[in-house]
Amino acid sequence: MQDIEFLRHFPFFEHLERHELEAFAALFVTKTVDKGTYLFWENEEGDEMYLIRSGVVEIFRSDEDREIILAIFNAGDFFGEMALLGEERNRSASARTLAKTTLYAVKREHFQELLSGNMTIYFKILNAVMERLRAANEMISDLTITHARTRIARLLLRLSEKRDKSSGEVSLGMKLTHQQLANMTGTVRETVTKVLSEMQNEGLIRIVNREIIICELNRLKKTSGL
């Protein structure tokens, strides 16, 4: 990996000196994969964490004939961190790309060698994991809400949390099918289609080439009950 500046702006490594960044960067291997590539499967043994340089990755679990989408990550995100932190080596979910994606991958054994001398990184990763646990708890809580419209509105808000809001409109930065949205909100595709159509008619969102753009963020928050 030669992209030192990308690593510098990654939250885990922002406090490091250049020579430390170079040492960590040497551990990462660059991988570019096509859309639809499975990076790992639920319950298989794993020993790598990934940083996303570009592209989109979907994290999901399989429940009989249905997939449950746990998270969707894009440029600047990371995943697979549990393979580095704990003793459990089996993956808790599967991962596949939703677009052509460039990843920086690091092996557990290599990462822990340097990690032992810089525990700040360990605690930053741990804090990020705790934040994801909070978000997962919120998602589980949202699934108890009766109205599908509210669940879908809250999902759109979660997906927009890290996006640029300076223009007044917020693009989710990824193309999602109605089925994927249904798999993330515990509903069915037809319901998602109906709700998104209503939101477009009300001027809350617009959809361009399957990419959802939030036009009225505050109104959408009211719709979500937040």
C-alpha cells in the first residue's frame, strides 16, 4: 500500500507520525475486485480487516431463504475488524461488493505486531466497534416500529449520517435496490416501492439512477419521529 495520505486521514491512524504511518502502510495489501464479489462468508474463519479506498461493500447474514443486511459501507469505512480484536476467528456475517471496489487488507498477525507498540490504535478501533454496536441496537429497536414508513425514513437518515450536507441536499452515495432496502428494514420490496414513491411526491427525496438524494433533511427527521 502506497497511499499514506489516505491512511493519515483514517481515524485510527490520524495521530501517527509519518514513519509510523509508513510502517503500518507496509502491512496492507491492495485488492481491487469487481461488483458482486464475495469477500468472505458467515461462519468461515477470517484473519483480515479491510479499509475501503473506493466502492461499496454490503455486510449481511442469511436467515433461511432471506438475507438480512446489517450494514453498507463505502469509501473511508472499514470492516472485518473482529478478526483482529478477539479470539473468535469465525466471521459473524458475510461481505460482498455492490460496485467495483478497491480495498486495503491487513492480516491479523501482521497488524498485531505493530499494534502491541501503539495501543492508541487498539482503543480507537474498540471505540468504533462500540459505536457500531450502538447503531446496531438502534436498528434492532427500529424493527419494532409498526409503521414501515418510519423504519425506512430512519434507515435513510442513518445512511446519510457521514455524507456531506453542505449543499442542503444529501446523497447517500450508493445505488440501492428496493429489495436491499427491504432487507434492511424488515419489510417487503412492494412496501419500499410505495413508501419511496410517496416520499418523492412529497418532495422529501428524489431518486436519480437508483441513487437516493434526501431533499428535505429536517422534514425527513420529522417523518422518522426523531
